[in-house]
Amino acid sequence: MMDYTPIYPYILLVAASLSIALLGTVPSVRSGRWLGWLTAASALAALALSSHTGNSSPWGGTLRFDGYARAFNGIFLLILAVIAIGSVAEEKKTAFAGEYYALMLLSTMGLMIMGSSGSLLILYVGLELSTISLIALAAFSKFEKRSAEASVKLLVLGSVASAIVLYGSSILYGVLGTTTFTGMSQALATGTLAAPAAALWLGIIFVIGGLAFKVAAVPFHLWAPDVYEGAPALVTAFLSTASKAGGFAALLRFLISIQAGENHAITSLIVAISGLSMLIGNLCALSQTNLKRLLGYSGIAQSGYILVAVAGGVGPDHGAIVGSTLMYLLLYAFTNVGAFLLVQAVYDATGSDKVSALSGLHKRCPTLAFSAVVVMFSLGGIPPLAGFVGKLYLFAAAWEGGQQGLVMLGAIASVIALYYYLMVVKQIYIHDPADDRRIAVARPLGIAMTICTIAILAIGIYPRPVIEIGERATASMTAVSGTITARR
């Protein structure tokens, strides 16, 4: 009998999204401002269900419910829970809170499908569900032109990226005769190609390119700063963390299935994307005066750091790559969500998301200033914060994989990044505020910010539990690879 218990978290998210959308139409419920708490509770319930399910590969292996999928589900659902808590403070500003949370839930489910995909078709379904929901969320500031502009840009460029993934998948199906990752791996191992090798590489490049858009890696990054600036801050927090994690979950699955670590051409492509992302992201961030755009370019550079580890090889011995990537994405999630919670809190108080709006923040709200410094130092990779631990594991995995030159470039890029992160800290602690009145942070935003700050400090000081999660996910992926190798 097929074990369908791993599907229960997905069913829960669908039921929660429909229920919350309906509850949002009831005026008494909407005015109570507890839809965000219900969304956070649904996310945590789905996380509990996901963490207690077993391994299975239903429907011919088109879905893979394993330790790898469960680890990424944990990242997606934790991000959703924290952002939902922070969004409670914003419910009073919209009459569409039910739709907002329903779209968040559906986008999260799309990302979970991407992480659990066992074939390119299922990956595409998850990609579309996630992206379409995010397009609507980007336009949620209905009375701001830049929000509508962000949504249109995400729609146009996201559609192109989705089409590229689908076209690449169709080419790979024509060459390999299957869209399942296991079948693709076996076909490549036996050399049974139904078309010239050039077609195979074209399909691979198309899929990698489409997923590179999802993670905002160069040269598919141009949408990120504009969309980050225009979308609501908490939507951008989700887009910059959960969506990026979903892209890397799918990318790693795909690269492992095509034995990318055994092909120098694919490795060279990833090295080029990684190096350009780190350099362009950090160099462009230096001149930014808008904090959301600065974080947008920072996110491009962060994708480059993760790709440093991916370039270290995802062949049969891919354990360090999977584990370090998972770990960094979890750490980055708390850090970047905390950064955009800071943007939202300052915007609520000042009406501005400029870096200059942070001037003298330590006088106006000392606790928020402390959290802001923790977030910025973690993004910069300063010990003993979580960002330092994550970057250390990424670079160590790449070094062991033979990418010493790329690691050195990553270290140089990290030093460049420290400059603009320290400029933000300078605004907070050195510059005098234009307005001496204290900033009152809404309690839900404060709770969410506290969660992120504690997580950054705790994981940085004692990272072992997060490392163990990565090890379990790695063991799951290694077991699958061993099964495929045995079949050869």
C-alpha cells in the first residue's frame, strides 16, 4: 500500500488557505486581526506533520518525500510563520487580509512541491503555483504605483523564466525519454540518448537559467532590486528567503540528477554565475540609498555565495554541498526576514524606506537598533553570528570540492559587502536623528523581530542542531544516489 501520510501537510495548507480566505470576508473576524496568528499556527501544524512523516515516492517517483524535502519544508514553513506573525500589525491597513494570507499559504505549498519534486513536470507545477501567488502579493499595496510596477515586472520576467524551464524540460524529455530525475540519471549513465548531445546541453542550460531567475543570480537578476523596492516589505521578505530557498531546492535536485559534478562544462557555468553574482551584487549595493534595493543587491550576492558551494560539486559525494546549502538557507532566512521586518517597522514610523531613515535609531528605539545591528552583522558574516557560521560551512564545502579560487573571490566579495552593511550601522549609531521622537514598534512586528534576533544569536553560538538537520537531509539524498548507482 502506498503511504500517503507525507501529503497531509500539503492538504492542511490548502484547507487553511481556503478557510482563511473565507474568514477574511467576515467583518468581525477581519477586524479582530487574528488571521495572521491562524496562518502562523497552520504553518507550524504543517511543520509538525511534515517532520513526523516517513519516506515515500508516490506516482512513479514524480514526488519524493524524503529527509531533503522535509528539511526544506521546515525552512519554508518557519519563514511563513514568522512573516505571518509580523503581518498581523499590517492587517488593519487592508481590507484583503484573508486573500493576503491565503496567497502566502499557496505560495508556500508551491515551494514545498518544488522541494519534493521527483520530475521536471512536478517542479514546473510548484514553480508556477509559487510564482503566480507572489505576482499577486507583489501588487498588494494597492494604492502605490511602485507596487503595481513590481507586480508587472515579476509577471513578465517570471513568465519568461517559467517558459524557459518548460522549454528546457521538453528538450530533455526528447533527449532522455523521461522527465523523472531518477530516469534522467539512469539514461545519462547508460548513454541512451535519442538526440545529439548538443540538444542535451541546451535543455540543461535552459532549466538552470530558469531556476537561476528564481534565486536572482546573475545574469537573471535584473528584476530583483525593482521588485524588492516596489513590493510590500513583508512580501519582499518572503520573496527574498522562501522563494530563493525553493529555487535552490529544485536546482540541487536537478543538478544531482544529471551528475553535474562529473561534467566540467556545467561546473564552469555555475562558477561563472556564482562569481558574477557575488561581484555585481556587492558592487551595485555600494551606491544604493534605498534600504530595500540595497537588500535586493545583497540578496543577489548571497545567491552567489550559495553557488560557491554548489560549484564545489554535486556528484556522488555531494553530502557537504547539500548540508552546507541547507544550513545557510535556514540561517539566511532568519537574517533577511529580520532585515525586512526592520524596513517595515521604520517605514511605519517614518513613511520612508531610505537608509537615511535609520539615522539615530539607537536613540529612538534602542531594542530595534540592536536587532538591526545583529541582522546587518550576520549578513556581513561577522562572528559569532549565524551568517558567519553559514558562510564558513559554504566556503569549506567548496574548498574541499576544489574551488579554492572561487572561495577566495567569495572572501573578497564578503569584505566589499562589509562596507555597505557598516554604513547602515553607521546611520543607526553615529548619525543624529532628524526627529527625536521615539519609534513605537507594533507588538507583532516586535515579536517577529525578536524571534529572528534570538535565532541569529543562538544558531551562531550553537549551530549543532542545524548541522544535524543538514546531515539528515544529506543522508537521505545519499541513500537515493546509492540506489540509483546500484541499479546501473
